[in-house]
Amino acid sequence: MFEALRAASDIPEVRRFHIGKRVKHGPQYEQLMNEDYPYAAVIEFDDLPGLQAYLRHPGHQRVGELFYRLGEAMLAYDYEMASEL
């Protein structure tokens, strides 16, 4: 999976690609979480057309196959981020 993610990070429309492992350090909100997702991936694009091109790219197709086959529990969402509040 990580090899496929690394390959997908080289897709031209990807601006930044981060993978992280969950850190547990004791705050109360950790106890309130119903699900435990040990890893997170955040992929950044310039715009919606960039995201859509990434989703059609063969490198993403491989990630998608593995995502659903290997994951026990997972989420995938798309967000438009605001640079200012």
C-alpha cells in the first residue's frame, strides 16, 4: 500500500502528499473517539479539476484498489480548504 501511495504522490496534479501515524498522548478527546484509525493520508491539489484528474489517473486506480482490499476501517472525504477564517 505504501509503495502505491508513494507512486501516486508523483502524479502531476498532486501538490502535497502527507502520510502520518496516529499519536496517542492522553488528552480526554482521545477517549471520546469511537473508531481508531492508525494512519491518515492528506493529499492536496490546486483545485477541483486537479483532484478529478488525479482520481482518473492509473496511479490512483491502484491506490483505490488496495485501499478497499487491505483496509479494515477507512474514510475518504474531499474538502475545499479556506486559507482564512
